[in-house]
Amino acid sequence: MMVFSGMLFFAAWIIYSLINIQFIEGDKWRKMSEEFTTREFDIAPIRGNIFDCNGNLLATSVPIYDIIIDANTPGFTNTDTFQLHIDSLSIQLANLFKDKSVDSYKQQLTKLKLARKQYNVFKKRVSYRQMRAMSKFPIFRKGKYKGGFIALPKSRREKPFDFLAERTIGFSQVGIKPVGLEGAFDSILKGKSGKQILQRIAGNSWIPIDDESMIEAQQGKDLITTIDINLQDVAEHALMKTLIENDAEYGTAILMEVSTGELKAIANLTRESQGVYKERFNYAIGESVEPGSTFKLVSMMALLNDGFVMPTDNVDVEGGEKRFCNATMKDSHLGAGAMSMQYAFEHSSNVAFAKQINHFYARNPSQLYEHYQRLGLTKSLDIQIKGTGAPVVKSPDSRSWSCTSLPWMAIGYELQLTPLQLLTIYNAVANNGVLVSPLLVKKVEQEGRTVQTYHSKVINKEICKPDVIKQLRSMLEGVVLRGTASELKSNHYTYAGKTGTAVVANNKAGYQLGGKSYRASFCGYFPAENPKYSCFVLISQPRKDNYYASKVALPVFKEIADKVYASALSLHQELKFAVKQSTEDLPIIPMADKVHIQTILNTVSLSSHFHNDSIHEDETDWVAGVPQDKSLALAPILLEVKGVPNVVGMGVRDAVYLLERKGLQVEVKGVGKVRRQSIAPGSSVKKFKTIQIELS
């Protein structure tokens, strides 16, 4: 009976315990179970690097770490060990991070010891160098299980060259629309996630169970771009300087390699405040705008290709003002009459192009639209980056087409293109008519091994007739030699291009006085005779008085071209060294130092002899030379020694030497040889202190 009663009591206790666990203390035990649950987590892979064409890092993932301390390990629970090392540990932490005092670190570590929590976030976003240093500090050097030191790896994206090409490189972040190369090549760059089992502990924290269960992440692949960071730096700083000088709203500069379409530099700067500009938007690729007069190249191409005009044909611009329907077209310089199409292009006459396009295409505007299609201007560029701007090029079937469309489109209005899209057309002219798509990424690499290669694509093998290309290139050179860009001709190389100054409508004020601003641009290529690079520069809404392209955009192009030319030996004419040869083209020497000229003649192997003269050669240091019998006859010259010497015909060095020997201060104007001197030869030196010599 007692056994039976005991069994009943035991059964009742079991039932009570089950009811108590399930219903009374259920929440408590369920919570505890959840706290010690294990779960599989993804390990983020290291993102691939982005390089420029020379191997310089444009974007890279730098490893960083969150430092976790397990205060329930012997290094903290053993009081003797803790007290022995706490001071030195605190000193080393304070010296490493320099963010808190030694006492502050000592108090923080002591609190962790007293709390005895397994998971304590001690430091976030610690560099690899700092993490390695910490792992060797007292207590921490005992490792994860004895010293409580846990380093959770993460990564941080960095751009070593700061804002250079920042918008083109772009970014890819969760919840934000991807931008630039980071966004377009995200699937290639991001790699493959790994796996790791973590355990939830008290306080809703997670810690790794062991390293054996971990599946390592696969690092992302690397991109090798066409960008040259040195040329990018040149473009950014040239653009920045002009934007600041003119207090402009924004600007963009693009540098492209002619034969391949490789983009070597893309600079985009937006005004944040006066004198402060940042890369905020990729205007070169993402914004379609009215191109203005730079579009006259397309109009000229159509007129020439269809055989309607020749560069030498004249057009009457009617004083520089012409009415089309209900709108008046004006030239920037009024009063002109008849002019050739070459001159109209070089000096950017709006009326000339509006009249010609309207005259020849009014009956069949679709013929002109077909030219736009052949050039790829009616659809977005297919390039290796997202966010390309869509062009707005009306067809004759468009509802917005009107009687002003033809003349205004002729000069770059009533249509919109991205800067890069217009540059591809100029690049095609420089490339003998071959239209290539811009290229930004050359190849994909994994651990230094090429896994994919990209090549430039030919959009159109012949955008117009070959003889038209020659005519267009001659006209573009004329703009620089004689036209709107002639102020900045180069003495060291040739370049060609077209200026454009477009009026921009502002808000409700439209194009009326007080409501307009300007957008200045220059598009061209260099060297003109054998183009290697094409370049487009746009400066939007300059606030200073200068708004013409020749004053605002052209200087940026010129500075970029100057620095590219100076650094690229391939652009320089080859220096040909040969053995010394005799020549019948002997020089004429008006006057020179006898020793100097003899040294030069000996160096270039030109024979010489002294001419018979009443003056003996030893009586003077100066000679003149004339060709005689395939040799140079040197005649001694006796200079006036009692007064101001005659230096006309001398080089500047010899002239200054002689005049300064007489005690005169010499002012030099010009370059070359002395053409004129301000004091007559033979004049008394005592009457003068300064003499001017003019060179030519």
C-alpha cells in the first residue's frame, strides 16, 4: 500500500512538473532555449579591387575588425592574473588608440571583469594593424579561450585617391541605388559569401562556436579600368581651377583615346559653396543637355555628305539676324554679310547654319534625321556603366516638331545629348570616320589572372564619306588657327575642335533677359594631324563676366592637352640623329663672337675660312659670315670702341655682353636677333644709363 501511494505521489509530481514547465515556467525555459540557439550566418567576402590602367588602386576593401571580449575566460576570472596585467594592458591600449586615458581603460576592463559577460563589444572598426597589436597585449595574447580576445573580421571600402573619379568609380550599398562601376560590376566585385555557425548567448549576443565549421568566403574579382589616374588628376585640377575662377555651377571634362575609345579621365565637379566643389553627379554620362554650337559639326557633316554645300560656298547671313517663323535667330557678332561655310564654321555663325539646314532639308527633314540615327544620337550609349542619360532628338513625326525645329536643331538647340555622346562624334572624325563605343573596363582579374577581357565596339565603320572627314578635320583645325579658339593656339603641337556657348533657360523666366545663363563647352582632339586623344569640356552657369567657351571651357581643354603632351613622349616628333653631313645650305651670320661661331661650325662639320680684308682677324673678337665656295667666309668686324657699339644683327647674348661692357643697363624686348637699338651707334656713352634693344 505504501509502495502504491509512493508511486501515485511520484506520478502526481511528474504531472505537476510537466504542467509547471509547460504553462507556468514555459516562457522562462523557452527564452533560455532561444538564448542558447545556434544559427548559421553568412560571412561577407572581401570585395574585389578596382585598378586604373597602370595598376594604381582606385578602390579597395580594407579589412577592419570589431573586437569582442569574453570576460568569462581565465584571463578575467582569475583575479591574480587580471591584477598582474591590468595596468600594462591599459597603458598599451591608451598608447595605441590615443582616445582615452589609462585610467579610463582600466575602469572599463574592470567593469567587464565584474560583469563576467561572455560577449562585450570593446572596439569597433579597428584596423588590421591595430588588431594585430592588440592580439599581443597582456591577457589578450592568451587567445580567445583563455584571454577572451575575439576579432570579428569586416571590411571598409576606401578610395586611395580621394575624390578623383569618385562618381565614375561609384558605390554599391544595400538599400541605395548602385552608382558607377561599383554598381554596374557589383556581381563580379562582391565575391561569394561564406558560412559560419554562431551561438546565441545571454544578452542576445552571438559568438562563433569553432573555426572548423566555417566555410570561407570567396574574394571578389578585380576590375582593370581604362582610367589613367595621372591624367584624371590633370583633368580634375584643370576643371577645378576654372570652376573656382568663374564661380560656375558645375563642370565636366572627358579625355578619350581616339583609336580605342578608352576613357582615360572623367571629371565631374559640382559647386557646394563658393570655392568648394565635390564629385556629386556624373554629368559626363548621366545628364543630357542642349549642346549648342558644338553640334554644328553634325550639321556641317550632313550638308557636306549630302553634297548640298562645299566649305568654299558662300552664304548671306543678312547682317547676322534672320527670322524663322515667329522666332529670330541672331549671331553673336552682328553686321556680317556673305561668308564662306568655312568661315561660318570657324566663327560659329548661327544664321549661316540655320539658313542652310532649313533651306536644304525643309522639304525632307527625315533625311537629316537619318544622319542623327547613323551617328547613334537617337538612342542612349551602350557603355559599361549604369545611369546613362537618354538623348532627346526629335523626329519630324514628333508632336513637338515645329517650323523652328530645323534651324534651331542646326545650332544645337531643341535637342539634348550627354557630353560623352557628343564626344564620340568628334572622336569618330578624329578616327577617320570610325565610330567606337566608349570603354571603361578593360578586363576582369582574379588573383592576378585574367578571366574576362573587354574590347571597344565599333558602332559605325563609316559615319560619312572619307573626303567629308578630311574637310571636317580641316574646318576644325581652322577654328583653332583662325576662328573662335585662335586665342589659345599652341606653339608645341596642333589641336582641332569647336567652341560652343549655349544659352540656358532658368526656371519660369525662360530665355528672356534676366532669366538666362550660359553653358560653355569645347570639344576637340589632339594632335590635329595624327589624333591620339579627344577631349570634351563643359562649364555650366559661370557667374563671372566671362561666359564664352573660348574664355571658360577652352582653357581647361588646353591645360589638359598641354600636360598630356608634356608627359606623353609618343606624341612628340621623333628626333632623328645622324652622322655629320656636309650641306650647301650654309648659314648667314650677321655678327657673332669669333670663338663661339667657330666652335659651332666645327661641331656641325661646316668648313670656314677668313675672308681677305683690311682688318686683321686678330684685331677683333667679332666676325660676320657669308657662304662662299661651299664654305663659310668669316670677315672680321671692328666695332666702334669710342661710343655705343652697333649691335644690330647680333644675338641677344652677344649684344648684351657688349653693351654692358660699356656700362649701360640693357632692356630687351621681343625674341630673336637685334633689329633696332634705342641709342645710335657711336653715341657718347656718358650721356646715357639705359639702352633698349628690340629683337625680331
